[in-house]
Amino acid sequence: MQTPDLAQDAPHSAAALWARVDALAERQIEARRHLHQSPEASGEEWGTTAFVADTLTEAGLSPRTFNDVPGAICDVDLGELPPDALRVAIRGDMDALQICEEADVPYASDRPGLMHACGHDAHTSLALFAALAAAEVAADWDGPPIGLRFLFQAAEENGKGARWLCKYGAMNGVSHVLAAHVDPHFPAGEVGVKDGPLTAFCDELHINVKGRGGHAARPHESRDPLAAACSLVNTLYSLVPRRYDAQSAAVITFGMLHAGGAPNVIPDSAELRGTLRTFDLAVRDTILRTVTEACAGVGAARAVSIEPKFVGALAGVMNDSRCTSALADAAADLLGPESITRLTKPSLGGEDFSGYLKHVPGAMFRLGCAPIDGPDYPLHNPKFTIDERCLAIGTKVLLGAAVRLATESR
């Protein structure tokens, strides 16, 4: 991969930071591999938190950690800040997925059933080495005073982590917040940016079906909850798309069905777990109402009780135009404007980065990570891997955008 060396065209302060990122590049790759090899599930990232906090402390920084939840917050001052100065925050999430890794890499997960298949090991390394680069230039900083805050967030995959850090003041004294997400749809050396909606509103569906168990040979003596659950899924898959304008993107998917424990026993109950993704709140309300109505109708037809619950609602990421422009400009300075893709469609994926956007404007960008000369696998795939050259690129884009926002806000 060859990228233009445009650092000399960047603002002086960003160029100084970028030089330190380059000097730390090999160490950043080693740290990311350590994180990849030691994945931790959502809410259990205590080892990752300790690694991050120890690394920051060794660099002379003072990260804050917490007794009840994993995660850390660390501030870096570039120059002498006035008392009322606001900071630009950079967030990296830390949790892994419950997937058995199949990637053929020497640093593959050593924890069966857990894998960094969504790139959060990379995201952690971006924030960590942005903080280290800032710490290394702080003593000799000759640019305008800039306050930075680095957020190391647990539990993104279950939508809880942003809330946890905000409880501990992550957004206090912050003007803007930035983040990256690796994207295997782009090769390393390219990025995607988008104003406005980037990800979907997400609702988790919990549906409990209660019937009457019996012998598999005599189903007429039972009220089969498993059959009712299957019927409900088919009903919703066919009914939901007919309840909203086809030009409005939305999807409902069930990924879990639990029922019974023996092949010759009709169980008393069944459980369904699924997800709803939407962009339009009116469409969301229509679909939630449709789910409730379908549960009542199928329940009556099957003579069972079906109770839906909608939990864990997660807002979509709405990128701020100014923050998006700062990311795009920083990427153009680094990579050249031809390496920037202006995304036209949001993703139906979910992202709890939206939790910070309830407090301050911010933006997330897509960081190309697909290996240029190797197979590329999608996120959440057991063979997912990245071209590690994207790490320094993502770190520089985040720092460059943070410098722009901090100096333009003065």
C-alpha cells in the first residue's frame, strides 16, 4: 500500500502528532495483537482495562478507572489550558464477541469462544496510541492549547458501555466526540465518511410463549408453544414489510429460539430473541405495534399466551456535519482526497457511540481495513482480520480531526 505523504500540508500541530504516531507504529501493532489474543466479553473487560491503564500510567498519564464497571478515561493537555477549556474526546471500544476464531494468524484468540471479530482490539489501539502520541509531544507543544480526552469503553456490543462512562463524567467539559470503526468493505488506506444518520435505531425483542406441554405422539392434548413460536416468526417476516413504506429501510430478525429438552416431549414454553433495526421513528413505532398485534393474533389462533417485551433500545448514530468535515479534512490531508468515500447510505448495524451524541455533537468514520493482497472477511466472521497498516492511519485521522475541532472552536 502506498499513500501520499501529505503530512507537510497538515496543520503544524497535527503533523507533530502524526510524527509520533509513526514512531510508535510497531509498538501499536504489538499492542493490538496482545489485545486480539486476549479478548474479553462485554462487561468483563477487566484485563483490557488494566492493560490500557498500565500503558497510560507508564507514559506519565493519569487514567481514571472504576470499581463497578470496566473502562477508563484519560485526559491529555497539549499546552496550558484556560480554566474553562473544553476537550475533544476520542473513543475506543474494547469488548469482543462470542465467536470461535478461525483466522490463521499467530496471535489468534487464546480464549475459546471469544474473538475480536468486530475490530474493537483495533479501536482500543487507536485511542491508546493517540493518547501516547499526545503525551509524547505535550512537553514540547508549541501549538495552540488543546485539551484531549480518551475514552476506553467496555460493553459496546450489548449497548451498555457508553452509558457507564457517561455516568462517570465522560462528557463533562467535552465539546465534541470522535470515533472510528474498521470496515472491511474498504482497503487499508481508504476511509468512508457520512453526514447525518450512520447507524440504525436498534430494539431487542424478547418474546415468551407459554403453552401446555405433553407427549410428542399426542399433540392434540397439548398447546404447542414451539409450533406457535415458529408460526409467529413466519408471520412477522411476511407481515412486517407490508406495514411500512418499502422505501423506508427496516429489518426484523430472530436469532434465538429456545424450547424443550427432549425430542419426544412438547415443552410448556418457548423463548424467542430477535432484533429490530430502523431509521425512521414512525416506522419503528408501526413495527413495534405490529409485533404486539401479531403476538396477540397468533396466540389466540394457537391457544397459547405470547408476551412480547422490547428491551435495550439503542439510538442510531447521527453524525454532526462539522465533526464529519473535520474527519474528512484530516483524512484528505493524510491520504489525499481520492482516498475518501462519501457514503450515501447508513448501515442497519447498531452502535452505542450514539450514547455520547445525546450530550455533545460528534462523528464516527469508517476505517478501511481489508487486506490488500489477501482474502477479506466481513465483520463478525470467525476468519475476520485486518491489514494492520490501518492502525496508524486511523490514529492520525482521529488526532488530525481533534486538532481541527479544538482550534476552530477557540
